[in-house]
Amino acid sequence: MQEILQERTLVIFKPDVLQRQIIGELITRFERKGFKIVGMKLIHPSKELVGKHYTDDPAYLKEVGEKGIASALARGEEIKETDPMKIGNQVRDWNIQYLACGPVLAMVLQAPNIVEAVRKMLGSSNPANADIGTIRADYSPDSFFLANMQGRTTRTLIHASDSVENAKREISLWFNNNEIYEYETAMEKVLFDAGWSNK
């Protein structure tokens, strides 16, 4: 039970969020949901760190490339490159350039089912297709089409871990254990103390 209550995810506000000065608005959305910040820091990440974050695992790169091809075909775009590995490596390079181009705000958030909940709040990685009310729909006018046309990654504003396993790996890359804090919030007391309303 305790492990479920203390699920964690890594959230990174990318350089364009800092440039647009909308950090406070976006943090507020997570706090209103009841998510607890247990770690946070401003950092200008090196390409070495970001290269570890965006793994160069061949299976992952192939999957990224295959998804990219399928997505472009679904949009009716002409495909010039058909090798999934080349596409996967290009996307990885673009992602590294994007995340390492300026300061970012890295956070560790904690709450039950937080990995899935944060991903839902962010919306589709193609902001043009994101549901109204999600962060990417509300704050990003970008799209896969525009990004591909300009030879860059899609500006998705925020990174969030896509699984509990990846969250653990990513958190360990960006944070030391002494940078993550244990404490109880009033929100946790109200929501998760079974006897709170019986007093």
C-alpha cells in the first residue's frame, strides 16, 4: 500500500517553458491535482546527461522510428527516409539538442498512480492532437508536421516518465538521494488517512 501512495515520476520543464516564463502556471496545475513535489532543481543539463536520459538502446530507437513512420503516413506525408533506426537516431539527436539548449526545471513528483496521471495531464506528444484542457493543448501550438518540416523535435514543453520503471531510472540520473525529501502534506492527510473523517 505504501509503495502505491509513494509512486514517483520525473517531470522536466523544458527550456522553452523557462523562456516563456510559465513555470508557476504549470506547477500550479500539478499542485492543484494534489501531487507532492519531493525534489526540484534548476539545471542547465549537459549533452552527456541528456544523452543518458534519451537512451541509445537499439530496440527503443527502432520503436521510435517505426512510430514516426506510421505517424507520418497517417498524416499523409511523403516519407523520404524509411529506415526506422536512422529515424530513431535523428529523433534522439533532436531531443538531446532541445533539452540541452538551456536551463530546465527538473522535479520529482509523488502521488498514487502519478506516472499515468501526469501523462494524461500533459496530453498527446503531438500538441496539435492533444485534448483540450491538457497542458500541451493549452500551451503549445506546435505539431509533428511543423517539427518535421523544420527538421527539429516537437516542442512538447514538458517531459514526464512513461512508466514506473523508467521513472526510477530517470530520477536516479537527475537527482541524488539527498535531493529528494520525505514529508507529509495536508492533502495527503485528508486523502489517505482512513481515520481522518472519523475523528
